[in-house]
Amino acid sequence: MSGAGCTFGGSDLYADKSQAVGADGGADSGSEATAGGDGSDNSLPDVSGTWAQRWVVGSIDTMPVIGDVQASTKSLMRVQVEQRGADLLMRVETCLVEVDSGTEIIQEVIPDAFVASLGISVRAVWLERQGSRYRFVQPRAYELRGVRLLDVAGEALPTSAQDPRVYDQDVDGRPGVTVRVTGLVDGEVWVAQRDSHEVEGEVVSLDRIEGRIRWLKEQAILGADNPLLESPLPSVPDPNPDRSTMVMVRTSEDMQCAGIVAQEAELFGEQGGGG
Amino acid sequence: MLHTAHAGRLITSCLLLVLTSSTRVAASPVLDTVGATETPTPYSAGVLATGSEAAYFNPALLVGAETTISAGFTFVRQDLSVGVAPRPMGVDVSEDIFDAREQLGGGTTRRLGWRPLPTSQLRAGRNSVEHGGTQVLMTVGGVVQAVPRVLALSMHAVLPVDQLQSQRPFYPDEREQYFSNSPGFELLGDRQRNPTIVMAAGWKPLSWLRVGGGLSFATKATASNEAYMPDTGQHDTVYDNAGVDVKVKMVPHFGVAVEPLPRLLVTGTLHLPYRNETGGGNVLQLWGYEYSDGETAVIQPLVTHSGVVPLRVGAGASYGGRLGTKGRWRVGTTASFGRWSSYRDRHGESPLDAWRDTLSGTLGGVIDHGAHRIGFDWRVVPSPVPDQIGRTNYVDNTRIGWAGGWSMAFELGGVRMRAGMQAQVQRLLPRSVSKSDDARHPVVDEFPDSVNGKTGAPIASSWGLQTNNPGYPGFWSSGWITTLGASLGVTL
């Protein structure tokens, strides 16, 4: 791509990738990402490169004994973005998943094996001009965990560990994927999950993209080593859209998952995960 | 050469002893520990009792006792020591346990089967402990010869003055880490802080035969704590109704005394098992909780036993004669079989390593000379508790006791009285135990080899044996029980 005549806030969009956030971090907003005055496509911001991404999805979980609690799940990811015009291809490696159960009494822990089993997923995204700004649009996508379905979106999740569609994704000897519960009740729950999510955001600057997430999560319990955990816990997305957010910040090419986890505060500029 | 009648009595005596020794017995923990505190022969009362104490020790001897009322006070001091051996390095339970999953073969894990707290978070430190203290027992008794030389009735009570009843359950194994975190004497301590009330009757159907029966009062309590917790996040908000119902139950005991020969007395006793029980439990309602089918609350049962004494059979014999023109003497010995193998502890559990039945013995004597009476007594009480080399930490010692007493009869205002004093010393023979891997029920590894449930990384602090068992790696115990008492009886 040529950067001739294409500027965000007066700077060369394509030449200025040196503003990537390095290890010494700081979510420097850099140049403001606005469309050029002529409205041509070649005014698109160049967002290709390596990013750190943080998702926080808020939910209302109904816990036994406790009742409704505001919970949230934070995910940190390393994203490599390829850009062809307005189309983006994102290769997403999940680095960390943390659940804030909203209560000290029961906490959900996502084992590292679960995270490692997620591998690298590919997401198609595009940029869409809206006035002087660019929207970041990630259409609804589905992710399956611990189960293989022919109809990813419409097929009901299996509820038995013996169902042939169930597999041991995190290779821990248990069906599906394993989620750990600690606190007043503790144990492991083996589940099949289907997540669907769509993101609508904005390219805030060359180095930062922010958005909101609309998501749904289905979970079928395949087994547990504590009978109290065999009953599903109702969980619905928090109707407050501000509790389900996405932030991407550009990083250096060589920043790996461990660095993103270690420098989360510096990268994203504020504490996340609390919903 | 024996007369025919004497031979018949002797045979009857033997039969009675055989019969009683095939049956069972019971008792009061206070009286079994300190004996008859108002006589000079507290341990041999089963064969030498002369007052209301016979109501408990051998009601057959009530026929022959004078019609009296008596009262006394006894100071009982228990100096009991339990020392614990220092814990070796590496056996503490680390805080990693909260994130742990027990490692199984094939890379799988499971929930921890044991739920110890990190050693650093135990509420009570594990220390050597001095138990005991001084208590005062008040003894009240009376004997009535309803039909002189034929039928006697009696009541005998021993009441702790400072604390009417005490019940302090504890666990004999690693579960005690959550509470006192120390081993405790299983058969002493609070067991002496329980009232004993006995009613009995003695009957003399034949000139050479006396029989008797009595009832000891025990309690059976039901404690119910109904609680509702509206918000488990607000632990200090609990609505509860706690209730206790206490019922009285009667535990029978029997005695027999036969005079097969002049001056010779043969006795037998039978006491059925005795214990105070507390049952019931917590009935817990939680907001939003899904109870088990058919349940409307979480039921947490409670069972505790206190003052447990097993079935016992006793036999004894005494022989006496004259001492000059003003005196008499009598010596007696008793043996008592205790069926401690059936013992259930303070939580109603049978010891993992069964206790032993015991045979304890006494030897005593009394001399009456004029208005004075002096006596001595000796006893040995073997411990029923085997060496605690495994998981459990029942603390108990063989006891040897010595007692002596003096009393004097006198008249005051035309009323015949007898005042007396008694003292005794019991030694708990020192005992020490070390835990052994070869025990039948060894100390459990409460934190087995585990991995971090989140990362899957091995937890080094779980390798090897980790335990909070208060008795690990060993403990020792010893002690003294001393008493000093005074009593006054009025002959009616």
C-alpha cells in the first residue's frame, strides 16, 4: 500500500508503525485515527501488525445460595493483524482467561491447560468508515470448546460425556474442557461450550482500538467431581453494554503472550477484569 | 471341715460370681476415678462399703449399714500433662493446598480427599498442654433400714460444686487440628465434672445372702440449632433458634454379697454401660439453596458422648476378725473387668485401633478400735488404650492409687455422729508413644502429591508426608490426681 496522501491527523498512516507500544509501554493514544477529507478508501488506517487485546465480558450469574452476582471474564490475547484494504484477518492467540465470579464465596478458575488448548483462532474483521472515523466491525463468530458440531451455530450441545461429538480438548483425561471451581464449593466441572460474539468498535488511533462486545455463551455440563457442581448455573450477558468491552493496543512484534500478561496494566492503562 | 450349710453357701457364692462375670457392668466416671470419697477405703468399696456409698459400689452391702445421713466435701486436683514431640521439617501443610488437585496416574487429577488447613492458619498452636485444675465435689447420702436387717434403701449423690456439668468433646486424630490442635486425656479432665445421682435398695433374703440393685441417673440431650442464613455473603446475619431438651435415663447396676463362711464375705457387682449423650444437630436453611430431594434444610447431625464407662463386672472378697476386746479388722480385695473393647469415644466413634478390656484390682483394709476407724486402700487401674502409634491420639495412662482415711464416732447433743477425713494420691504412670509407618492405621498424608489446579505444575510442598495430626510425630503423658476430703455422718 502506498501511504501517499493518506494521513490520520496529519501524519503518515502507513509509515508510522514506529509508534507501536513497546515493552516500556504506555497506551499512548498516538495519532488520532480519522478519515481524510477526500473520503477515499486509501485513507484507511493501517492496523496491520501485532496487538495485545483485552476482552472483558460482563454477565449476571445466578449462584446457588448467593443469588445473582455480577461476574466478568477477562481474556488477554495476542493478535496478529493482516490487512487488505478494509478487511482484516486476525490470528488470535489466547494468553489468559480470568473469571471474576463477583463473590469471594465461589470462584471459577480457568486452568492453563484450558487456555493452551484454545490454540490460535482466525477472525475476519473489517473497517468501516463512519464520518470522520473508522468503525471496527467483527461479525458474529462462533467458538466451540470440547465439542465438534457439524452445525456450529444451530446444533444443540451434547449433554453426555459419552456423546461422540465430545472430545478431551485440553487433554487432561476428562471430557470436554475443564473448569475449576474453588471456594465454598470446589471441584472440577467438565463442560462443552459454545461462544458467539460480535464486536463493534472504533479505531481510536493507530495504536488503539476500542469496542463493545455482544456475546452469548452456552455451556453443557458433562460431569463434575463434586455433585454440587453438576447443576448448570444460569448466566446471561449483563445488559449494561459498558461491562462487555474490547481494547486492542499495538505492541512490538516480539511481544509474546507472557509479556502481554506481565505488562497488562502498562499496555491497557487501567485495571481490567472487574467488569 | 466345712458344715453342709457352709458348703452350700460357698457353691452359691461361686455360682453368683460366675454369673456376674459373664454379664456386663457400668458406672459413673467420677466415682470410678476417685472412688468412695467419704470412706477410708475408697477403692475397695465394692466389698468394704459401710454407708451410702454402697448404693453405687455394691447395693447388696446396704443391708447392714446403719440408718444414717451423711455429707462431705472433697477437693480433687488433677495435674495432667501431655507433651508433644517437635514436628520434623517438611510435614507442614502449605497454603498451596487451596490450589491443589491430587495427582493421579495418567495425568489426571482429582479433588483432595482430605481438607486440612494450612498449618500456618490453624487457630490454635500445637503445644504441650497441662490439663486439670482443682474442683470440689459435694457428697450427700443416706441409708434407711426400711425393714431392719432385711431391706435397706439408699440415695447417694456426688455433685461438682463449681461446675455442675462439663462436656468438652474433641477428636482423637487429625480432625482436632481445627479445634484445640492438641491431644487430650480421653478418660479424665471434664469427665469428673458430671453429677452422679444413685438410688438403690438392698435385700437380705437369707441369713448368708444379700442382693441389691440401683439406678444411676444419666442424661440424654437433644440439641437443635435451627438457623436461617439470608445471605451467605453476610456471615454475621443469621437468624437462629437454638433449643435443648434433656431427658433423664436410668442405668441399672446390681450387687450381691454372700457369707459362705464366718468372717468371709464374697461379693459380685454388675454395672451396665453408662454414658451421657447429646444428639440432634444443626438445621440450616440457606437462601436460594437447592436442597436434596425431600429436604427443606441442610441437616448437620451432632453426636457427642460424655462420661462413657463401659460394661463392667466386679468380684471381691473380704475377711475380718476381732482385734482385742474393742477392735475389729477387715481386709478386702476386688477385681473388676472392664469391657473397654466396646468403648465409643466422645464423638460416638469406635477407636480405629480397638481398646483392650481391662482387669483392675484393689486391696484395702480397715481397723475399728473404739471410736476410731482407720483404713488404707490401694488400686491399680490399667489403661485400656493401646499404644497410639497410628492415626489416633487417645491419651490415657495406667493409674496406681494409694488412699488412707480416718474417722471418729462421737455423740453431740445425744446424736451419734461420725466425722472423717480421707486423702488419696493416684499416679498416672508416664507413657510415651511415637508414630509408626507400620501402624495398622498410620497417620494419613493429608496433602498427597498434588498439582496446581490452574497451571498443572507439581506442588513441591505436597511431596512426602504432610499432616496436621496433633499427635504427630509422638507425644507423652503423665500426671497426678490427688484428693482431700472430709465428711460427717449422723446416725438416726
